[in-house]
Amino acid sequence: MELEGCSASEIAAQLGMTPGAVGNVLSKAHRQRTEQTAKAIDLHRAILFERAEMIIEKFAPIALDDDLFERIARGEPASATSVNQAMRSALIMLAATDFQCRLLGLYPGNDKALRRGQK
């Protein structure tokens, strides 16, 4: 009824309740809807964070290939394919890490996630 534009008084008259009781019921419904939305957002954020973590774990061994870095540091030849794979994997890891930081709100000027954790 509220969604149809009825006032609390109109709803109360139709349901045989007082406007105050209708207001309480509507407030409770709004609160529950807000809490459910917040929980759904947190759940989706956690799922996306974990998916990004899976990507990082998958590409980390390729991006952080110590043998490749040591060969390059010693001036030994490294195949273009190996270097290309390591670079692409590193870029994917950085993009996934950036995505996680955005999910958590960890960029300057956005301290909501930090305040949320201090409750």
C-alpha cells in the first residue's frame, strides 16, 4: 500500500490500525529491507574478493618466477614467451589487487571500509 502511494493514515484506516502502529510496522519493514540490502552487498563483495584472490593465486607462480628473474639478473637469455607470460601474469595480478582494493574502499578519500571495520 505504501508503495502505491497511500499515506500511513490511509493504510491505518484500511487495516483498522492506528497511524502510529502503521508507522512502526513501516519503519520496521524499511529497517529490515535496508539490513537485507547491506547483507547482500557484503556477501557479493566477499564473493568478488574471493574470486579476485583465486585469480591472484593462479597467476602468482607465473608472475613471480624466481628462476626467470635470476636468469635475467645474471644476464642469461630468457625466452620471449617466458618473459611475456610473466609480464602478463603480473598485470593480471595487479588488476585483481586493484579490484580488491576498490571493493574494500582502500583508496585515498574513501575511508568508509576502514570505518566499517572499526565498529
